[in-house]
Amino acid sequence: MKEKILETIKKYNLIETKDKVVIGVSGGPDSMTLLNALLEIKKEKKIDFELVVCHINHQIREEAIRDEEYVLNFCKKYNVECYVKRINIKEMAQKQKIGTEEAGRKARYEFFDEILQNTSSNKIATAHTANDNAETVLMNIIRGSGLSGLRGIEAKRGNLIRPLIECTREEIEEYCKQKKLEPRIDKTNLENTYTRNKIRNLLIPYIKENFNPNIIETILRLSDLSKQENEYIEKITSKKFEEILIEKQKNQIILDLNKFNLQETVIKNNLVLYTINILFGTRSGIEKKHIEDIIKLCNNNIGNKYLIPNKKVKILVKNKKIFFIATTNLP
């Protein structure tokens, strides 16, 4: 298992000599496997790097304080620097009018980034597994995602790394037994309240039993193929973007309308996503209807549209130009 993780690290160039890595550790099987395996790799001097641990207490479950104590005690035993933060996720979700799942994710990554800066670290490691990847692909399919959604979870994105991304949940459970880690179990993972839990606990077992016992491996092959195709399309999109770009500023990008309208539909779709990604650093929240609205404006050669409120972006088409404007002054 440790060697498999090391192979993944080398394959995707996840950890290099002199890196300092912030590890998100909940105390569950996945994150404890990640922490213990990286400590083994470090001890055996397979890679010369430093690590620090982050644990966030969501204050949702009664057992959360024992999860926190478990992580703190483990880190103390192995002399690992550990940072803990307590936050009332339900309260945060209500204030920001978002779901508790989204609030929890937002709080975690904000904390990771904070510790990254405070400890002069350069990478953040999370314990996403092959099963998490397959679940994400299925979730994206159900939501009507395009080709990009079939990519699933990347092994590396910016300074975010996932060394367990090629390890299955079964392998992780076996590793925990062998190493006698006795990780904490989050019972909410067994509740079929959230979409991911339903996919994990109901859909995948049903597919395994009735259609394909190797569905995880099958989905991962689909994910790999999609990544390759997406990389190719990204290269073409990047080249086309430079060809039709008129002006690029911090809060505004202007494209040549005539050149945009000459592109194939698939390239137009990706140019819209590519441009908005440059403005906001993410494509999340961009739906098919938003892209179709923008392309319709361009086909009409004139018009304006406020789109994607959480991103506060205005699309303006006039004078043979397409204006992508990021603004905080929307009505």
C-alpha cells in the first residue's frame, strides 16, 4: 500500500524534495492512511519533505470532540505539528444560505489555506481515494455534466495534491487493520441524506450486484480517457482563445465576436468556460444554460446578460466584441 502511494506520488510529481505539505486529517480511515503512509515514506527517507496536520471540528456530531482528540494524540505520539479549528458548520451554512456539505468543504479549504500561509508550506494534501473519484464521476453524470465532469477528481490541481487517488477503499481498510490505526468512523457517512452518500451506499452497491462487479475500475477508466480528451481540447481552446483575444484585464476580457462565431460549437462552449475560468479561477457553477445564453447573444450580434450571480459576471455583446466583465455592482 505504501509503495502504491509512493508510485502515485512519483507518477504525478505530487511531492518533491524540500516540499512542506499541509495534510487534512479528519481521523477517518482515508486521512489516517494518508498521514501514516506519508510518515513512513518520510521516515524511510524515500522523499525529503516536511508535513503539518490540519484538523477541523465541524461541531455537528457528538463524537467530533473525540475525533479531534484522536488526531491530536496521534500527532503528539509521532511528533507531528498539528493545527485544530472548531467551527459551527450548521450556523455558518445558515448565515451564508448554503448547504452544510458545501459549508463544511468551504471551511476546510479556507483553514487549509490559512495554515499553508502561516507555516510557509507549499502544498495541501487531501485523502481523496479511487472510490471518491468514481462517486464524483457518477454524481456529475447525474447532474448532467459535460465531458469535463467525467474527469472526476484530479491527482493534482495547483498546490492541491491527492496521493491516495489510485487506492481503493478496500485497500485502505486493509492497511488500517495491518497498521492497527483504529481510525474514527463518521456515522453520518452511513446516512443517505446527501447525494454522495446515496451514490456510495445505494447506487454503487446496486450496480455492483446487478450490472458490473468492477464498476469502480470501469468508471476510473472512463475518467482517465476523459482526462486525456479534455487535455487535448484544452490545448485547442487555449490556442483559439489567443487568436480571438482583443484585450485582457484583471476584471474584463474582450474577445473578437466574428472570430468567436466562426468556431465549432464545442470550441465555443469551451471558450466560454475558459474565459470565465481566467476571470474567477474556477468553472464551478457554470451550467449548460449559461453557456447557451452567451452563445445566443453572440449569434444575435448584440445584447447583454447578467449570469451566474455567485460569480457576478456580466456578458456584453456590442461593436463586434464580446465583453466578459467581472463586477460586484450587480443589481
